[in-house]
Amino acid sequence: MVLGLSAFAATFGLVVVFFVLFPILAQGLIAFAIAQAMGERAENEEYAATHRRPGSGRRPTAR
């Protein structure tokens, strides 16, 4: 069975895939990566605040 699409249907399908679906997927993945990085940074800061060795000479920086 051969599936045939009209030129309009094929073009419209490609436009939807490349200009709608892929950007939404990319934006979602970027947002997920940013959220993961922010969570890991918070965990690292909490760990650093509670596990410093006395006399290490490092002070927490104000941000």
C-alpha cells in the first residue's frame, strides 16, 4: 500500500514538526537542565555550609 500526501499536507506536516514540535521539545529540555542545575547548586551550597573544616580560611560569599 502506497501512502501519498499532497504537497500542501507534506509541507504543513514538516512546518508543524520543525517549527512547533522541535522548539517546544528543545525549550522543555533546556528548562529541565536549568532546573536541575539550580537544584544541584542549592544542594552544593547547603553541603558547603555544613561541612566546612574549621580553619580552612574560606568564608561564604554574599550573593
